[in-house]
Amino acid sequence: MQYKTKGTCATQINVELDGNIIKSVSFVNGCSGNTQGVARLVEGMDANDAIKKLRGIKCGFKSTSCPDQLSYALEQALNA
């Protein structure tokens, strides 16, 4: 599933779930080290748990962040 981000340097997040478990995550653009780190940390997690941990994280003065946008991507993938 592809999610187009809003308000972040990353422009897209690709998510693959196996049921509720996060199988893989990749970001298009954004801070490479940070997005790779977040992606690896959430792999194998229950998507609902990841959403709870990531939702609301802000990047500097922005109202969102790549982890926050990942929470919306995961929510969309769960509801697909």
C-alpha cells in the first residue's frame, strides 16, 4: 500500500502488512537514516501498537513528522 504524506520531507510511505503485523515499511525521500531507522524499528510490530507510539510526534515547528505520517499510513493500511 502506498501512502502520500502531507507536510513532511518524505513524500510517500510504502507499507506492507501481514494481518495486523508490519511486514515492511519504506519511505520515499526524507532523512534517510531516520526513516530507515523508524522503518526497521516498527517491522514485526502490531500496527495498532505502532500507531499509538508514533501518532502526534512533531518535527521541529511542523505539526507532523515522518513517524506521525507513518501512523496514518498504517491506519489506512489496516482499514484497506
